[in-house]
Amino acid sequence: MAKGEFIADMQQIKARAREHMEQGAVTSTYNGNSQAAVKVLNEALATELVCVLRYKRHHYMAKGMNSEPVAEEFLLHSREEMEHAETIAKRIVQLGGSPDFNPSTLTGRSHADYVECDTLEEMVKENLVAERIAIDTYREMVKYFGNEDPTSRRMIEGILEVEEEHAEDMSTLLGNFDGKSCNGSKN
Ligand SMILES: [Fe+2]
Ligand SMILES: [Fe+2]
């Protein structure tokens, strides 16, 4: 590209950026449907928030022999789910949407369940189920964003990687028990 053409392009890009400044990061070259993207991301946000709450509950309720390292793992996961929620909320705002933190509709909007559980084994099992649900839906989201919205896709890919680690952690812990889940699971 000649220097003149490049400058003309830059001028056009700058003019367009000014024109749509009120739309923030959503420029006219955004290929995705940002309203639909916000909807999809709000479901991911709800899922992450439910995961934060479930892991927190399990952290405080974990009891019995050798429960301490498992309780610590639940706490670490709850913190990482919170980081995911914050990253997603930030992206929703960038896309011109509003992150939905409404607690009264949270579980209905989440892909994963909030299951309390009585025993350590049930807790681990339920967390594994929730992680597997998150992994499946994030894989779908990666395909959905594709090349239309590479920023959202990369964000979800990064989160997906952590969810896969979480699932592996839960699966390893589950190896210490014989396997029985709580009632009410989506499994
Ligand atoms: Fe997460
Ligand atoms: Fe997770």
C-alpha cells in the first residue's frame, strides 16, 4: 500500500472512530451482532457467578478427614471463577451492553447448577459436572464468535483453558472417592 493511501485510510478510520465514539469499542468494522454477543456473554457471566457461589459454599462446608486441601482447592476455584466473571462483565460493557448481576434471576440464567451437597464427595462430583457443562458451552461460544469477534473468542478460549484445568482437578480429587452425586444435578 502506498503511503498516501495508508494516510487516507487512517483519516477515514479516525473519522469513523470519532463518529461512533459514543459506541465505545464497538466500531463499524465489528463483524459480530453485538446485541446477540452481549446476550451470550451475560449467560456466561451468570454461569461464572453461580460457580463462584457454589465453590464458596463448598469451601466453607467441607468437613471430614483430609478435607482441608479440598476446601482450599474450592476456594482457589471460586476466586478464578470470579476473575472470569469480571473479565466477561468488562467485555459486555465494551460491546455496549450491561452486565446482568441480578441475584434473583441468576440461577435461571446460568448454564450450571447451584447444588449445595452434604458430603465432600458429592461436592467434588457436582463441581466436576458444572465444569463439564461450562467446558461444553464455552466450546460452543468459541465457535459462535469465530472470526466475527476475535476479542470475545480469545477471552472465552482463555477461560475455557482454566475450566479444563478445574475439571481435571475435580476429576483427580474424585478418584479418592467411589462416586455418588447430589440430587438435583443437571447430570
Ligand atoms: Fe470460570
Ligand atoms: Fe471452573
